[in-house]
Amino acid sequence: MSGALDMNSLVEKVRNAGVVGAGGAGFPSYVKIEAQADVLIANGAECEPLLFKDQTIIQRFSAELLQGMALLMELTGASRGVIAIKEMHQDSISHIEPLLPANIEIKAMPNVYPAGDEYELVYEVTGNRIPAGGLPKDVGVLVQNVETLVNIARAEQGTPVTRTMITVHGEVEHPYTALLPIGMRFADAISLAGAITCDDPVVIDGGAMMGQVVEDLDASISAVSSGLLVLPRESNLVKRRTQTEKEYRRIGKSGCDQCTLCTEMCPRYLLGYPVQPHLVMRSLLTTGEVSETLSVHAQACCECNVCTLWACPEQLNPRDICASTKRDLKANDLWLTPEQLQGQTREVHSMREYRGVPSSRLVRKLGLAKYDNRTAYWKEVDTTPSRVVIALHQRMGQPPEPVVKTGDTVVEGAVIAKPPGEGMGVPVHASISGKVTLTNGFIEINAGN
């Protein structure tokens, strides 16, 4: 069997295993890895405060990480492999550096947020910028989260994705990081960290900067969950992250004094991309819902939240205003083409290297310093939850359709849903063994039945 045929087989194995990007929106990995590349970047920068899942992967699953990189470098033709790790994570660097082959190196990223953004990574590693509205492959680069690379190595061996690496932190007795079954309830995952140490808790699913606030502890871990941050509902961070659109538009309209700090600190603006949050804020003053002349400055926003949670001295919400403006741009057929965006791109800002958001100061700014002295150490979870509820539409692409029915018994790893037809998508696998119950958009598996 030829090497090319083996590699074609790898793409199919990655699809069949249900591998999606573990560091973002859940884009199907089999599509992403079919591109040719000169450089493969393993993203272990881990920007979000209090999360340790990428460092756990690097330190405890090194062999599979490097195997996943080797597979993709052969598949894409990349001659250079780079593992991006923040300088502050010297334990990860010192652990994996002696294990590296000659064609893989470490890139020590600055201790700033958002160093793990693809656009930041590609520029720091290669000196080239991804075209506005484009992808890393446009400049010969493939970026994969370190957990995704481990899942690709496992897929090559026929092992499907049934678990995801999660950090549980915040108002809990014993923060930890572990591989947990997809579909496990938040409440069950949090109980493994001991008691909740605050009244009226809520959970940020993901990170403090870009995760989603969830009030229902019966919600379930998805394939792209990376952290469960338990915080009091009354904390300033939660209050700011849960503003309604009516509130943040009304307050922004009356409170923005056009100081431009949101723009001057925006990571994408500093890289030269055509995003200017202060002009999007100014568009709130126009009479129509969408300003054709001003709100187009929102399209290149990556929603990293630096403008809202770091830069704005008035505690306004440019990030959510940019996000809702992007929605309105699409709805009103004002969305610019990548070529139009690229035409507005400027040179990298001369002050960029001095305006990174220091990771340690960001933790204090967010009100998370009280938790920062507790490391979420690796926890080997041997127990299986009695029940999981797996969302069907937790990944990008076509929503998969169940291939099981209520009353069926499945074993862990079995395919329980597949995307229809030949469109983009990946199957979903049972994360525990048990009896199936179908509900609208979910597949529940009960181990005790």
C-alpha cells in the first residue's frame, strides 16, 4: 500500500472518529487537514485564565501529540513543525523539548492574551499575516490545537472521540483537569472537584474571556468544552458577561466618549486588520439599526473581549456590540468579501509589541486572582457517570441525525448519529455504554438501564 493511499486513509479515519477542533468552534478536522502546508503549528498557548487543559495534554500525552504532528506533517507536506507554548509554562517546555524530533521546534509565545489566536500564532511563528477574512492555509500554515492532534493520533489507531479535556476551576474546593465523557452533566463534573464554595453559582463554559455563561448545572459538556469556571452570579465578570443586547446598546449609546482605547488595544487592529471598535460604538448614534459607513468596521472582530474586559475605562461592551453588528451586517447584505477586507488592511502597528495584555494582570482585572494560586492538577477519572446527554449540534457542519432509537442499547464508542448525505460533518459516538433515549436535538444514554 502506497504512502499516499495511507494518508488518504488517515483523512477518512479522522472523519469516522468524529475529530473536530478542540480549541474553538468544532470545525471538522478531516476538512482542515486536507490542505497542503509548509508549517504545522500545534497550538498549546492556552490564553484563557485558569485553564490547564493544553498544558496537561503537552505534559501527559506527549507521545500522542508528537505522533499526531508527524502524521499531519506527512499528510500536508509540512517540513517544519512548531509547538506554541507561552513562556510562563516552563514546565511544559522543559518536559517536551527533549522529546522533539529535528523537524519540530518550540515557539515560546509572549505571556499575553490572546497569544493563542490563529492570526497571532501565524504572525509570531512565520512573520506572515493571514489575509483578512482568510485562513492559515492561505499562507501555507496548518494550525491545530494540541488536543486535536492527540485525537488525530488516536483516530489513526481507530479510537473515536468520546471524551474531552476539561479544567474545572473557580469556586470549587479542589480544581482539577481531566478527560471527561462528552455529554456529562456540569453538576457531575463539578462534584468531582468537591463542594461549590459560593452561593448562587453559575458556570462559564469555556474561558472567562470568550466562554458562555450557563446557569443550568444540568447542562452537558460538549465536544468543544475546555473549561468549567464556577463563579458567583453576583461577580462583576458574570454581570458583565450576561448583559442583554438592549442593555449594552442603551448604555453604549449614552456612555461612549470615543476615547478609542478599545481600538488602540484591539489585537486584530494592532496586526493591521480593518477593525475599529470605537467606530462601531459611534454607529450606535445613527438613526438606523445598521450604519453602512461605520458598522462595517466590526466585520474583522474576532470577539476576543479585550476591548470590553480590558480596554474600556467606562466598562462598556464593544465586543458584544461588534458581535451583534456582524449579525446585522449579514442580515442586511452588507458583508464585505475577503478581497474587500484585505484591501483595507494596513501595516502592523508600530506599538503592537508593547500593547499585549499581560496574562497576570488580566487575571486581576477579571477578579480571578483569588483562584490563580491554585493549579488545576491532572485527575484520573475512573468512574463513569450514570447518565450523559449528548447534543447533536455541537460541532460545525451538518447536524448529524440519530442512527439509534429510544430503547436501543449501545456500547461506548459506538456511532449514534451521522451527518446526512455527503455534506461536511462528522459522526457522534456514545461516550458511555447504556440505553438510549432520544429527545429533541439530544441523545441521552443511561448506564443503569
